[in-house]
Amino acid sequence: MNLRVPGPTPCPEDVLEAMSRQMINHRGPEFKELIVRVTERLKTLFQTENDLFVLTASGTGVMEAMVVNALSPGDHVLGVSIGAFGDRFATIAETYGAQVERLAFDWGTAADPKLVAEALEKDPSLTAVMLTHNETSTGVTNDLQALAAALRGARPDVLIMVDAISSLGSLPCSVDAWDLDFVGTGSQKGWMVPPGLAMVSISTRAWQAVEQAKMPRFYFDLTKAKDFLEKSQTPWTPAVSQFYAMDVALNTLIAEGIGGIVERHVGLGEHTRRGVKALGLELFAADEASASNTVTAVKVPDGVDGGALNKMMREEYGVVMAGGQAKLAGKIFRIGHLGWASVEDLDATFDALRQALPRLGYQLPEAAQVR
Amino acid sequence: MNLRVPGPTPCPEDVLEAMSRQMINHRGPEFKELIVRVTERLKTLFQTENDLFVLTASGTGVMEAMVVNALSPGDHVLGVSIGAFGDRFATIAETYGAQVERLAFDWGTAADPKLVAEALEKDPSLTAVMLTHNETSTGVTNDLQALAAALRGARPDVLIMVDAISSLGSLPCSVDAWDLDFVGTGSQKGWMVPPGLAMVSISTRAWQAVEQAKMPRFYFDLTKAKDFLEKSQTPWTPAVSQFYAMDVALNTLIAEGIGGIVERHVGLGEHTRRGVKALGLELFAADEASASNTVTAVKVPDGVDGGALNKMMREEYGVVMAGGQAKLAGKIFRIGHLGWASVEDLDATFDALRQALPRLGYQLPEAAQVR
């Protein structure tokens, strides 16, 4: 199968092999070496000297970890949303008692740094801002650098919490240079590792917030993670296999370097957008400049059944795409191109679309018709 | 290495092989089949027709899941503890605002069903009881059947929440017959699967509690897990690899049957206790009748340095034992014999102890001296 969902992403052979290694004592010397090696290299790719922790959870877990460690019930926070995952971040904070001022941008668009900064300026009671770096549900990437700069301009000490789940390890994200307080990501994205680990960095400013934060937390308590990392352990039994896999994936990623990683994803993103547009299809991103280089959302053409398209692509052409989430169900399909993805994988996807779409009533543009 | 910690436990070859399978779409048809097959067979081994969910987390995560789904801040609950994990269960509940009446028994002893029932009867405001089935930190197994019966006798509708992390899949635990409301376990124990999954069953009575329960929850929200399981999915991206592994491990466990699984662990437990006693060592369990059949805690003999013993065992004999936790650090060592453990693994452990202990100043009994 050509797995083109935006996570879990396909894993390279050596990463999968590492998954099958025998267990070790997670409180013993081998694991100590492993966690140190993994953590240090993750910091390199996060471009941070902040503390960084690896949790056993999926992406939603790390969003919750950021919320419960940063905030107290009753806190006023700004929840900037450009899609389903931005909404989820806000909902998690509300679930734990935060008062979230929701600033929603139309799905398909990026957040406007000016409007975000204005919202923050308007309400001095806001102490934190929740941002999505790359919105997996709409295939749109926020200009995180500009957002962070605008926020810092408006309020230098505001707490900036970033869902970087489908961006970090793929798209540019300079945690320290952009002065980001909490930044979370998940192993099953650009990291090319099976799901099960979530990674989060936390700044000095963020630690001050943690000390004040009163939301209840135990499993996701980063203070416990810090205490245990000082002895090169995790507080609870970690997903040891995914640690092995991350260790191997990091060999590749570190060798490639941040520049190479970013360039690769830019190339894959551009190739995907060219490919779908050549089929006469429309990007869901309102402005191509903010279209994501990790996942492309494409409008299901009028008259075509989106569910039937995804089913046919999978069953008859071996291409597994993602559908739309929430209010976009049936209206878009999504092609993941993060992590271990190649131009060939994407070309095979376009070929399959070129064959499947006409069978579902879509008229291909002249130039795209099967020769 | 002879990995003799009480989890993560060694995994059989076919389970490890399954860990290295390529990723699939967690919202697609292959995963649907997988989660249905895994969930149904887990229910067989839980001996339950209750709902059962597989979470991506380690054991502490499932303890938290039980607490936050069952309780509201301010609830009065009875926290029965016979060791570090019983204490942890109570602490989690307190962290989320429950008023925990702690009923602690001496470490090394089991909980007395009569005293537990009396504590419940004495305080009609108690609505739930938290129990540890097998206390990994002390190597003692509670008589869960007797405890549940005594509690039901005292208060038929009390909520019974069970940490069965290191018991289920190894020791007798009849969830429905014993009328247990929340029962949680973890993949890295008797299940012979790497850490990363936690499984929890929830009774009809427990669902009524969930409806009333006001503790905040999102990642561990079992209502969301139920909604998604209805479409054979998980709410968040699951640890797909551990699902593959669990699927394979369940082939073995189901073929063996509950009777076989229990008998195997009884045999391993008895063999371990015989082995350590033959070396003149003392069990930490005050009463051998309650000594655990998944992990044996042994007193470090007077004059021997517990840390040095574990280090020598690992470095010079290739046997990885666990030390003591919390107040037992340095005072006991622990031998895990759950899951994929054999009499040969244990004999190798005794042989190593027979050689290591005298080097650390211990006088072996005549009969145990190396021939």
C-alpha cells in the first residue's frame, strides 16, 4: 500500500527493524544511554537548548500535557484556530477549566499575525496563546515565526504554546530563535517512527508558568518528567520500542540536517501541489503560499463522492489517502507527504487519481487525460 | 541478557517480528479488523462482557484513566494500599481532587478483606474503592476475589477500581464473576508485548459513574474511546505496532487458555520461591500464601549491598533484576517471572545469585554452596 495519510507515516526499513529489538530494563544503563542520545538529538532538531521530554502518548496527549502544565483553571488564554486541531487545543484547555478566547480563522486560511497580536493586546487578562503550526485538517501552515514575533511584540512575556505535531521534523521550526515556550510533536509524523511517543520542549519562561499552574496532572506532569530525566529515566514505563526506532530515525535525520529536511519537504509539497493542479483539482488552502509542505488538502470536485474516491483509491489502486475531518468530511481529501515519502509515491498517487476520478464522473482537463 | 524485571518483560520472537510491520491507516479497514480482534480476545482473558478499551499509554496512564473517568473532585474514596503502586493510585485520585481515605497495610502483607469492608462500612460517604491486585513493589498479591466479595457484602453498589497491571493475563482475575467496575492492565506485563498500550474494562455500573464524574479528562476520556470503538477506531492515533504485537501475543495466550496461563504462573512463582529459599534468602512477603506469582521480592541479606548485588548480577552474570522502590530501595531485590519467562531463566538467575552473593559477603547455606 502507498500510505499517504498525514500520519502514521511509513517507516524506513531500519526503523522498523529497530522496533523488533528485545526489551531492556527501562531503569537500567542501556536505556539511560538511549534516552540521553535521543533527547540530545531531538533538541538539535527542535533547535532548542530548552528542556525536552519524550512522553508515551500520541499527539493529543502532548497537547494535553502542554495545557495542564501551563495553565490553571480560570486562566484566560487565546486559542488561535485554523482548523480541527486548533479547535481541539482550545477544547482541551476548556475541558481543564481555562477560559479560552477563541480566535478562529476560516478553514483553509492561515492565522493573520496582526489580528492575533491585536486580540492579545485587546485583552490584558490573556496570559497564554495556543497556536497550531501546521493544521493537518486543512493542509495549511501558519507563519509561526511571524505569529510569535507579533505576539512577543504585543506582550513580551506571554506564554506561547505550539502544536507542532505535523510540522516539527519536517518544516522550519526554530524553537529558541522564535522564543516558543511549549512546543509539542509526535513520533508518527515527519520523524518516520511509529506512533506512541510525543515530544515536548519547555522554556525557562514556561517552567515559571508550570510552577504556578494549578490544573491537575499526573501522567503528563512535566515536573516528574524532569526529575526522572535527571537520572536518564522516564517517570513511567516508556514505549521502549519507539525509543529504539527514534534513535535510528534520528541517525538519518541528523545526517540530513535541518536544511536538508526542510528542503526535502518543500520539494515534496511543491511536487504535490503541481501534481494535483495538473489534474485540474483545487487546493483547499485559500492561498497557496500557506499551503502545507507536509499534507495537501484537495477539494473533492463537484459531483464526485469523496468517500467513494478514497475507497476506490485504496481498494483498486493501493493508495491510502485521508478524508476530511469534522465539517470537511466528504469535501476534501488529503495527501500526506511528510517523513519517508518520495516523489515516486506521489506520482503513483497522481496516476491513481488520474484513473479513478473519471470513473467517478470527473472530467479531467485535456492535458491530464491518460495518454 | 536474562531480563528479570517485572516489566517490560521479554517478548517472544513472533511478537517482536510483529512490531516491525509497516504502518497502516489507523482509520482504515485493516486497523478496524485488528482492533476488533484484539478487543474481543482481551475481553475473553479479562473474563468480561464489559466494554474494554485499549489506550496508548503505560500503566500509570490507565490508573489515571480509571480515576478521572470514575470520580469527581471532592468525592470520598477508599484507597487501599499495600505498597508503592497502591500509594500511587491514591495520589492520582488526590491530585485530581478526590478525598482519599487511605487504608494502608504493612508493606509485604496483603490487604485484609475484613478490615477493608469495615472501613467502607464505617464511612457511608465513601463511594469508591481503589485496589491493587498484584503489588509489584512488594511482590504481594491481594485476594481480589475475597476483597471484592467483602466490599460487595458491605455496600453492593460501591465502585470497585482495580489496578490489575501486573496481574491480568497472568493471575486469576474474573472481572465479571467478581463484579469489578474498572480494571486496568498494561501490555508490558504478562501480555508479553512491549510497553505502550494499557487496557481497561468498564462495567455498566461504572458507566453510570462516568456520567456523573466531573474530573477533567480528554486524552483518557473513556466516553470518547467508546464513541470511536463503535466505528472500530481509537479517538487518537494508537500505538499501531503494539496492536500488531498484541494480536500475535493473543494467539498464544488464547490458545493456552486462562487455566493454562494461570497454571504456568503458579509454577513459575513456586519455582522462584523454592529457588531463593534454597539459597537461604528470605521472601519479602510476610506470608508466603500471598506471595506473588508474577514477581518475587527478596530481602537483601544483612551485610550485602543491594545496589552492588543488582549491578554485579547484571554486569557479570547477565541477569537484570529490579531493585526496591521508594522506602524499599536497597532493602529488597525483585525477580520478575511473568509473561515469557521459563524455568531455565529462573534457574540461571539462582545460579548467578549463588555465585554473586558470596562475593558480596553472604554466607550461603551448606546445601546451596556451589558444588
